[in-house]
Amino acid sequence: QAQLAEFGGGSVQAGDSLTLTCTSSGRPFTRDAMGWFRQGPGKEREIVAAITWLTGSTQWYPDSVKGRFTISRDNAKNIVTLQMNNLKPEDTAVYYCAAARVSGISILAEQYDSWGQGTQVTVSS
């Protein structure tokens, strides 16, 4: 498994931006599909972005964040980034980075076998 760690969470105002970064120790995640998930207070975990393995040529977003969030990967640096713009109070959650040893892309949490500890994002109105 990859050992993942997230950085970049914090407290911001509605409309602000944040960039979350995920790094990996252990196995490089070049051959992993990568995803960002979140779990808000009293809510179930949900996926907010996914990117294909290798080149990261395809990304997927749910409607709730489409146009505001952007996932990218830099395999040379072994990092995956989630750029979050125009943040809303409903984006408040713990955000998790995850890796799935699948070819292509995955939006199914059960396919992800490596998870970070999470980073808190709080958006005030």
C-alpha cells in the first residue's frame, strides 16, 4: 500500500480558495487511480474528484463541485493536488486523499485501498 498524507487544509471564508496536496511514501502512485473524498459533519463520505492513473488524462467530478474543484497529478513529484475555488460553507469537511490500484479511473470508494489521515477544511459564511 501507499502511505498517503494530505496537507493544506484550513479555515477560510466563503468565496476563498484552498489547495490541498497529497504526497505518498512507500510505493509511488504512478500506476494508481487517485481520488479525493470528503466527509462533512453528520454526512456520509463522498467523492469530490478522481483522476486516471499514469498520465491523469481524465478527471471526474460530481455536480456539487464541478467547475470549482480541479484535481491534478505530478508523478515525478509523487503528488496529487486538489485546487478548490469559490468555496462554500457546505464544502466544510475532512478531506481525504486515496489511491486505487486500478487501471483507468475509479469513483467507487471500495476500490481505493490506501487512504490518508485527512485534513480539515472549514468554510465560514
